[in-house]
Amino acid sequence: MGGSVSAGAAQLDELRERAMVAYARGDVELAASLYVDDGVQHPPGRPPIVGRQAIRESYDMLFARGGLTLRMDPWETVIRRGEARERGAYHLAIGAQTLLAGKYMAVMAETEDGGWRYVWSMVTPD
């Protein structure tokens, strides 16, 4: 752990891309695997979702709709000592219909294998 900041930035770009791919494919396992075991999601208007298993179950329900497109556009990413925080804009759609759009914040941690996973994420609609 503890690679260069530029390597970490590239890996965080990859993490974000894998999240968008998971939505496009409706891949529950991939989406859940992007979180640490005790990860937390804060969806708008709902209580926090705590733990990878609960996150997996949430994705099961969300992805049942099919045809989702997620776009994440980071504004700022700060990497320090194996941890990163990011804020940006997101857009979630089904076909041409926007379901949610707004801002996101996330905390990520570098894992033992040198990859990155989400620890905590929150979205707020515009």
C-alpha cells in the first residue's frame, strides 16, 4: 500500500469506471465488490445502507429495473496515506429518462492488494 499519488489517481479513475460499468451491466456482484466489507452508502431520502451485504441487496432492487446509466464527473479528488476523498456530479438515468442527478461525495481506501474500494458514499439530488 501507499503507492504514488498519480498511480492512486489512475486507480480511482478505474474504480469510478467500474462503478459505471456495473450500472450499465446491472452487475450486482461487481457493484457490491467496489465497497469494503463495512462500507456505507447514504442514498437520498433513505436511511444509510451499512455493510457490503446490505449494499448488495440494495443493488439487487435498483438493478431489477434494468437499463441504468450512471455518469460520475469528479470535481476534486484528494489522496492522502492510503485514503482518498472525492466530490463531484452524478447523473443516473434509465434510457433517456433522468432518475436522479446531483452531487456525490465519497471516501475510498487503498486495499491490501493495492486497489481501491469505497468506504463511504453519499449522493444528494439537485
